[in-house]
Amino acid sequence: MGYSSHFKCLAAGTALLVLLTGCGASPQQAATSTGTPVETQTVTRSNIATHNQLSGKVVPRNAVSIFAPQESDVLTVHVEVGDQVTTGQTLVTLDSSSIQREIEQVQGERSRTAALYDEQISLAQQQLENTQTLMEEKVRQAKQDWDNTQKLHEQGAASDLELDQAESTYSEAQLNADESINSARVSVSQL
């Protein structure tokens, strides 16, 4: 410590002594009076800790409800309440046995429907072929009748009316065949 520091300490001590002596009772009273008892403790250097107890409610920043696409039992829960989760993270494992049974049932129905569809296509194509064969036979028969009627007409055994009727029957057979075959083709294409 420097000279000025010692001087300041000495001046403060003297001022304190003067004050204490001048503010008290007379020296005779001071000798006879008893002092005020005080409690003293040794001062030590340490940290002062402050503890605060607070109450409140914790709320999430983002809350999201999750739902299973189908009603199912939960087999395993992979997270705890309050855990932070990320997109794509597995939260629960569901019992998929009932869903698997439904998938198998739908696949079975699909297979049966596909088989019925294939059967209908096959039947429609068979019907188309039968219609074509039948119509071609009718057209062939009408053509043959017309050809025969022409020969008979040339020999004088068939009238003009019979010849016209045979030709008309042949034309109608061709039209009917075209319409029936086209109708059967449309039926097949609509399946």
C-alpha cells in the first residue's frame, strides 16, 4: 500500500474514534454502564446461491394428431410422452393381421373378377365367331338361292318376281350379316 492509502485509513480510524467517544455517555457513566450484547460471526468468502421454485404448464410448439388408416390394435409404442419426433419416424407398430386378411380377401375377389371377365371375353368372342359363321352361311345360302333362281329364270322356269325376291333376300342377308357381326364386335369391345 502506498503512503496515501495509509493516510486515508489512519484518518478514517481517527474520525471513527472521535465519533464514538464524543457520542457516548460521560466517562463515569461509561465505566458503570453495561454494554448491549451483540452476536458476532466469523466472515468467510463463498458463493451465494439463489433457488427459485416456479410452477407452470408446458405446452408443445406443434401438436399433431395421428390416426391409423384402419382400425387396428397397437403392438408396440416406440416413443414416450414428451419425446421429440421427426418426420418418417416410426411411432407405433400396429397389428397388421386383420389388414393382411382384408388384403388377401380383396386380392381373391380381384382374381375371381378377373377370371369372370376373362370368361365373359371368351364367351363374347365365341359368340362373335358363331355369329360370323352363321351369317356367312346365311349369305352363302341366299347367294346360292339367287344363283339357282337366275338359272331357272334363264330357262323360263322362274318368274321375274321370283328372281327379284331371291336377289332381295340375298341383299338383306348381306345387310343382316354385316349388322349382326358389327353388333357382336361392339359387344366384345365394350367388355
